[in-house]
Amino acid sequence: MPLASSINLPPGAVKRAEAATRELASEYLDQIAARVQEKDFSITTVTVPGRPHEEIVRFAETEQVDIIVMCTRGHSGVSRWLIGSVADRITRSVNVPILLVRSPKDSRDTK
């Protein structure tokens, strides 16, 4: 959901927050892309505003992407077979191969 619709902030603050969020997302994706490119894979990263599942599906169809690669948080027990709601919505909505990669546990998960 776009930031402006979920937080009551002045328009200027919303624009700055959205710009900062896009910058952080781009930096994160660039780091991931650099590691993949070291293995001689061609990769393009893109950030777009909007609802993630809708924008990813729209982009994949418009740009005719070869594959969608997503990180999803792993769970234990019965719920480990379930994937996140964004990944689930995308897998049900797009006719493009999808590779779901389990997220490594971070320090919050081990406490």
C-alpha cells in the first residue's frame, strides 16, 4: 500500500519518505544484483511505487520478463509450506516462471 495512504503526514514528508524508501530498495537490489552478476547472469532490477503484488505482475507482463526471483521468509512447522502473501498473490496471478528463495534467518529469528 502506498505510504501516503497509510500514514497521515504532510505531502512533503511523504515525498521524502517515499524517495528514501526507493533509494534504500534500489541499494539493496543493487547489492543482490552485483552478487548474481558475478556468476555471469544478466539481471535487471527495478523499483516502482504501488502495491507490490500488483506492480510486480504488471511489470512482468508489460516487460515480458524471463523469470521473477523473490525472497520469502521461511517458517517452521506446518506453516513452512506456506509462502508470504505477496509471493502467493504473484504466483496465482502471473504466467512467468517464479523462483522463490528462502530468506536466511536474521538475528531477530534466533531470539
